[in-house]
Amino acid sequence: MARIPFIDTENCEACGTCESLCPGVFKLNEELGYAEVIDPLGGDEDCIQEAIESCPTGCIRWVET
Ligand code: SF4
């Protein structure tokens, strides 16, 4: 059992915080106007957790796989 981050993109306000905290996992897609998970295993859990806690709209969460 593993867990990976998921972004509820409808509520993303494209602030870029997640990408700056954890650039191997999150990337802001400026054309689309929201951040995407580019590689769910591209960073350690601590940096993903920090991004989850720092997201101003709370739109990142863990999902179990
Ligand atoms: S921190 Fe949250 S609101 Fe900001 S770009 Fe990432 S997902 Fe979007």
C-alpha cells in the first residue's frame, strides 16, 4: 500500500507553492492555470506533506493506491 498526492485542480489557484516546495513532484502548468502532479514518487513524503499543509486552498491530498 502506498499513497500518492492528488490535486483537486478545480480549486487550485496556481500560486506555485507546491512546486517551489517539492519540484520533483508538482509542476505549475501556467497554460492550464493549475498545478499538476508530474511524478508522484519524485520527492519524499515530507516535502509532499509540507506542500499539502502549505497549499492556500487545501486542494492537495493523499490518495491510497
Ligand atoms: S499550492 Fe495548491 S493552490 Fe498553489 S499551485 Fe499548488 S495546488 Fe495550486
